[in-house]
Amino acid sequence: MGIKENDKINVGAENKSILDQIINNNQAEEVAKLDAIEIINDLFGKLNERERDVLVRRFGLHGHERETLEEIGKIHSLTRERIRQIETSGIKRLRQIEDLDNHLLSLKNIITHLLEEHGGLMEKEYLFNNLVSFSLGADKKDESEIKHKRHFDFLISKLLHEEFEEIKNSELFKESFKLKYHSLEHLEALAEELLAKIKDTKKLFMTEDLINLSKELGAYKANLEKFNLNNSLDVSGISTSDLFQEPVDSINKNKAIYTILQAAKKLEQNKFGHWGISEWREIKPKTINDKIYLILKNNGKPMHFAAIADKINKIGFDKKKANAATVHNELILDEKYILVGRGLYGLKEWGYKKGTVVEVIESVIINSGVPLSREEVVNKVLEQRMVKKATINLALMNKNRFELTPDGKYGVKRGSDK
């Protein structure tokens, strides 16, 4: 039976042609064959035992750290040079396997498709994250994830080297893979212009905002056809942060922009989803004080010093552990932090001011320019301090500092000792 040109199959809210559906089904079949460990096990079966062991150890395919030529040489009672020769000959034998293309065809097709939709370039870790997500499923990633990534790395860099080129020493991009013979001029131009714009604005951006900003730049508008690409592969499986939600629909529709965010050397995303220049302290906090500030700023409201320490350790900016006493000391000594309650600290930039409750009351009355009712005082002080209303009422009874007006409002007593 032939397929009529106007025949359509309704899929969800969209109408997709039968041809489109066949293409998507073929992609699904390709993705289902992305078990890198199984592929390598099949290929390594054609090597001798020593070659297999050397390659497994050299490239960390056993899930442990990669081993040096010297370390492997001691295990086999061979020289470093001899281990290097075995490594080279093992890879050469793999490349000469008669049906190698059949083993690698599905992987090659998926990587090609991914790179095409990303404008020809993907940062290594970002590419591996997508391949692992496709092969294991977004909800099934486990401790074997790093093992799968190393298998993908070996297959791409050593056996698919004629299809995909490694970028290692670029001034603009991190270590990445690109389609061989594919021009990256449009990506380079947009990356340079975007970085300059971020430096100029001196502000952080969420992913959606940065994608929109990119579309306003000259390098994007000059290369519209190279950025408006087919987007059929779903890369949302790699967005797994508990601290923020990525705009997966926008990322899927703008992969050629998003790949720049991932690959640009001087651009990084912090733990809360904000993008900025990698050397900025709000992107990569260097000190405990930097971490405290970042935690408070993204929490948006005061926190207890012990809770701040716990949050720093839970997020894991680096391997350094924070303890509550150290955090408390930083909060006390730095004027950008304000004590607003018992052990509770907020940021001065939020409008909090230092001082006792009495001093805060004086400040709010003076800043108001007129006497205030008890309720008005209480409400304004609670904006500055997390204290009980009874504490504020008690402070208002200080006759050396405050006086009642004939209409029952509170003013600051003239000549009070502040």
C-alpha cells in the first residue's frame, strides 16, 4: 500500500508525517544500541589478553583511575616503552577489525546527529552526558556513569577519529569534539561576542536569559541559517540539578547556542544555575566568605549560621568542609552580613542595618520623618529584625529614647543618648 502525500499521523498536539515518524523510530532504534561497554567488550574480544589488559588500564575502562605506562609495566614485568608499544598495536588491531563499521555505526550516527544539531561542536563532558542519558536513561544513571563515559571517550577518540575531531588546545573552547571538516566560525564569533557582552554588563544570567541575549547579537543574526537547525533529539535528560530547573524546551530548540554556553572556556554556570565569567567569585567561590554570600543571596532571606554551614557542605562547591563556628566568625567580622535575629543573618544589600532593636526603632522613626503608631513601628522593625513583637514593645518603653506624642504615637526623644 502506498503512502499518500496528505496522510498524517496525529502525535500529541502535533501532526507529524509518516516519514517523520519513521525517522524518529529509526533514531530510537539507534539510541537503543548505545551501550558503549558492550561495544568495547565485543571489540576487545578480538585482542589478546595482554592487549586487553593494557588498554583497559590505560584508559580507565575498569572504572578505576587511568594507570600510567610505568604502573602497568610493573604489573606485566615490562618496560614503559614496551607497554606503550602494546597500547599502540592494540588500538591499531582494533582499527583493522573487518566489521568495525558495523559495531560503531549506531554510535557514529547518533554522535553525528547530536553534533549537527549543536552546530558542529560539543564540549566533551556535555557530549558524554547526553550519550549516557540516551544509553542508561535519565532516571537510571548510577555509579557506573563514569565507566560509561570513559568507554564513549575511547570509542570516539580512538576508533571514530576519522569522523570526529578532538579540540584540545583552543583558546576559546574547552576540550570538545567537532564534526571533521566542519567550520566553527559562526560558533566562535558568537562565543566571543557573548563573552564580551557578559563582561560588559557585569551581571549573572540564567540559561533562558543568556539564550535570548545571544539572539540579539550580531554574530547570531549574521548566521541565522547556521543556528536555526533541525532539533529532533531531546537533550533534557542531562538537566538533573536539585537547586534549579533548566528551560529544557528552550535548550532543545536552541542547541547551537546552548553548546556555546557549555563549551566556552571563560563561561561557567554556578551551583544555582547562574552563568557568568568563570573567574567571578559568584560563579566559582574561592573562600568560605564567598560561599556564605552565595548561599544567602540565592536563599533570598536570612538564615541561621549553622544552616548556612550545612548548605555549603550539602552543595559541595569543592572538597573543603565548612563548620558552623568558622561560618559564624565570618558573619560577625564582615559588614555585608547583618544579625537580624538569634543566630540569623541577612545581607546588608537587602536593606538590613546593624544595631540593637532600640537603635533600629530610632532609625525607622527618624527615616519616616514623623512619629509612628505602635503598629507602624512594629511592622517596620520586623522588616529589619526577626524578633518577637514583645521585644519591640519592651524597647518602646525606654523613656530615655522615645516619647509619646499627644495623639499616642512614638517619636525619638530629643537629646536622647544614641
